[in-house]
Amino acid sequence: MGIFIPRRRVKHRRFDYEPRYYNPEKDESIKRRMRIKSRARHKRRSKMDMLYLLILLLFAMFIYNQLA
């Protein structure tokens, strides 16, 4: 009976290893660059999603007009 019970999505565990020769400035710059790349990839992806949605909408309107 518990088939349709919504569950929380499992998240990956964060792993933050501190090596023996740890340089906080270098680590912070690397993390900052990774965040910037991630945000840029997300923005690019959302623009592509809007483009696909627009193409799909235009295609649906074209078919609707052809059938009417």
C-alpha cells in the first residue's frame, strides 16, 4: 500500500577533503570558478529549454491550423 507515498529525493553527500598541504586561498578560487561554471551552464540550459518549448509550440500551432 505504500507504493504511492511521495518520498524525498536522495541527495549526494558532500565530500570536502582537506589535504596535508592545504592552501585556503587556492581552494577558495577553485570553488568560486566551479560555481561560476555551474551557473553559466544552468543559464545556457534554461535558454535552450525555452527554445525547444517555443519550437514545440509553433509546431503544435502549425498542425492545429492545418487540421482546421
